[in-house]
Amino acid sequence: MRALVITGPGRAEVQEVPAPEAVPGDVVVDVQRAGVCGTDVELYTGHMQYLHDGVTTYPVRIGHEWMGTVSAVGDGVDPSWLGARVTGDTMLGCGRCRRCLTGYQHVCAFRGELGVRDGRPGALAEQVAVPARSLHRLPGTVDDAAGALVEPGGNAFRSVEAAALAPGERLLVAGAGTIGLLAAMFARARGVEVHLLGRSARSLAFAHSLGFAQTWSDEDLPDLPWDAVIDASNSPQLPARAVQLVEPGRRVVLVGLAGSPSLVDTRDLALADVTAVGILSASPGLAGTIDAYASGAVDPSPLVAAAVGLDDVPAILAGERPEGAGPGPKFHIDTRARGGETP
């Protein structure tokens, strides 16, 4: 089968690789849509921390935002999965340790990460093998584009839950990329007053086009009481600023990751009685995200700028935008399309 392979920093190509097999406990999925995200770009550039830690090595087959149809099941797997439209968890805990057994498999010390850590090739391929226990069914009201946005949606869903806001309260989302915009959508669906802080005029204009009228830059951010702040940016300065901006006694949610350490003065936390919450993964938020997409409470599809073929991925990883791409921040891959084709 065809798969996207990163062979080293700044080098990626489509290769013919062996098709996966449905070993006991696994299924094989025919991938229909997969997304490219910032983690994939960091693996391509060589900046991803896992590369320096040694848990990820080249060559690496990326892709952890995906949906498709189950085409084979291994021994011990319920045969009713055959033919099901599904997406799946990225974080694959060992299933035996204390964390896994108490609902924290996404922070299992022995976890695999599909398409990120070594051991589980990712879904930027015609097929992917995943554990059946990681699967989530997609109802008919969740189309392919939305299905491949469940994983980033789960991170945003959890971020909004962690903010612990009531309808009518005021949220500042720092970062107008995919996670920030999805967080804004989930918060708006809950009746929260949403404000977005962004860096570029283009990203703020796109947020405005999605109905978020209260979009700000650093220069014009109003002095308002923020009942929660979600940092979905990659700025090393914003976590500390978020702690200073949020109302005393309220919450800062940290879902973005900078390429260098973000320093927060713990005195600012303690003296204002602020709670800081870190969000690592979508895992506990996948089901809630699917429900929100299925009901129409959140429509993530405008975030997709273009759907292209596997052959177009190296250029996207290098920072190019396909000709005719829309203004959204997310690129999707239709593994059935060839380079230059519009699926």
C-alpha cells in the first residue's frame, strides 16, 4: 500500500510499504480522511521533543487524526466492527498498569502514540492497523471531514470542560489555530461569551468569518474580567500572561505547547488562587466530541482549507498551501486521491 514516510528532518515521500495485518485484538481500517497537524510538522522539521528523547526515530509514518472503514478484524475482536465507519484514539496505553486501570491510559508511561511514537505506524496511508479497544463509531451525521477532526476536537472539548464555565461567563482563547477555534466553537455551543486572541490579521479575519465577532490582537485586547483563559498557542510567553489575565480564583487551561520552556511565576498562581490545568490528549473527550458533531452543536468542517492526495503532503509539511486552498488552518488528505487531484 501507499504511505507517507518521513525519512529524516525536512525529507518526506510516499512509499510502497507492506499492508498491515489484523493481528489478535487489532482491526485494519481503510483510511478515507486524515489530517495534518502541528505535531506532524514538528516531526518533519526535526523539532519534535520525542525525537530528542529517543521515543521516536526516523523513518516515521505520521497521521493521528483520521477516519475510515474497518475492513478486517483480528482474533478476539467483535466481528460487528466489520464495515463500521470509525475513528480512533491516538494514545494507546498498555492496559495493565495502575493508570490504565483507573481511566488514565492516555498518560500511561508505556503508551504507544499512533503515528507519533515508534511502534504504531500512522494513518497517512491507505490503511492503518489499530487496537479494537481504541475505536469509536461515527454516526451517519458525522461526515468524513468531521470524522477526521474528532481527535483535535477532543483536545478542544476537554479544554472547555476544564475551564469550568457557566453560560454567560467570559472566556478568552489565546491562539486562533485549529485547537483554539474548536475550543471557541465548543464554548459558544455551551452559551459562553467567547473572545479570541490571535497573532495574524488573516487568522483573526477567519475567526470573524466563523461568527466570532470579538477577536483581538495583543495591541487591542480589552481590559475585561476573564472568567477563564485557554492557551491554545505555541507562544512561550502566553502561559504566564494567561495567569495574570484570568480572574482570581478561576482557571487557566494549557493545551498549547511552545518549542521552548514556558515560565510561570507560581506566586501569580498562589496569590490569586488560580488553578492551572494541563491538557495532553483527546482521549477522554472523543465521545463528547462525536456527540457534539453528530447533533450539529459544533460544525468543524469550515476549518478544512483543502483535501488533497498523499503526494501533496511533503509540500504541506514544508509550509506550502495548495493552490485554491481556503482560509482554514487544517489540511486533510484523501488517501484515494493522487497528487494534484481534488478529492
